[in-house]
Amino acid sequence: MKVVIEDVRKTFGDSKKGEVLALENINFSIEEKEFVVLVGPSGCGKSTLLNIVGGLLSPTSGTVYFEGEMDKKPDLSIVFQEIALFPWRTVYENVIYGLEEKKASKQEQKEKGDYYLDMVGLTGFKEAYPKQLSGGMKQRVGIARALAVEPDLLLMDEPFSALDAQTRTLMQEELLTIWNRTQLSTLYVTHNIQEAVYLADRVIVLSRHPGRIKEIIKIDLPKMGRDEEQHRAKFEQYADDIWQLIRQDAEDALKEL
């Protein structure tokens, strides 16, 4: 399955400024099993674009469609920065929520719930409640919930940005391990350039508003072990190339804050 984003444009109404152009001339695709990362300065429309791909927003013009042999409507899962677990449900009950909504059998719910809890390392916490978990553990529950429905496309909107630096690094490593097992087509939003280079097959660099694609950069590094010494120079070169593309836009955005 391939996701195609074609000529997407998005405007919003503003009582003071009139019509505000958020995104313009957005064209790219997400190949099957590809991990694509959107990066850019504040206000460039990264999250807006992800929400359009996820069907939560409609483009003003342009289309998002799926190519490939599919006998059903594509399944999408989204992991947000705000984890939004149900506080009255246990970890296990949160993970199987999407399966319940799909009317999966109790047997399927149990098999997939246990499988994905094990995948994110939370088997021992299945009867715990969200208030008993750390931030990183809550995010792992959110990821397990998104994976449990076995989506055709996984969307992630800055899922680790609220975590401390150490937990964030560990979660990035865990996400790559999980991706290596699931091979899910993924669209990931971040403002962190190092994170983008660490995770992506391709990085799409967006300009400051209105968001346009400045460049699409293929990360020619092994999927696993990019932080090892033999890849350090190339890793840092990718990060610097991306920074140079967005530096002026980021400085301009900072002046508006």
C-alpha cells in the first residue's frame, strides 16, 4: 500500500487576517513499509498536514489517496503528543479499545492486546491504571493501542516532545525496535532534527508559513545503529544539511513569538 499526497493546499479563516494560507503545493508519497518524517520551523503546518493525511482535516484543494490492492477502507492510527489514555480503563483495556470499536472477538482482543503489550514491554502492567505510569510508559501504552488495530498507516505527531531528554532517547530506540518488527508505513512529525535523522527513511523539510516542501532528503544510513561511531560523521552531516534548510525560517519564526 502506498499513500499519495497530491497538490494539497489548506487555508483557514481568520477574523483579523481573513484567509490564512497554511499549506501549499504539497506533493509526496509514503511507500509501503517506509518511515517518513516531517520537519520544519514552528508554524510551518506539520501537524496540519498530518491531520489531513489522517482524515481529521480536509484539504482546501488536492487529494490524499491510497494505492494498491485493498479490499477495505484503509485503517489509520494516530499517536499524539497528548497521550489521551482513558483514566478509568486499565493499561490492557486502553490497548484493546480500538479492537473493541472494530467489533473484534474477545479472543482476538486478548491475543493482540497481550502481543502488543509484550512488544512495548508492559506485560507486567496490564492491570495498572494510567495514573500509576510514568510519562514514557503512558506513551508506550498509546503506541501499543495504535499498533493493536494493525493499521495500514501509522501517524505520529511529536509523540516524544513532552518527555525528558533521557526518556525521549530511550523511546526513540524502542520505536525503531518496534518498527523493525511491524514494518508499518509511518508518517512522523517532529521539530527535532536529530530525531528526524535517527528515525527516517526520508525527511521532508517544510518551509515557514505557508508550508511548502523545501526539500526531500533520503537518509542513506542503516535503519538500526545510526548512532554508532562509524555513522556519526554522516549522521551529523544530514542533521546540519537540514538545519541549514530551516535555520532562517526558524529565526524568523522566533521573532514572531
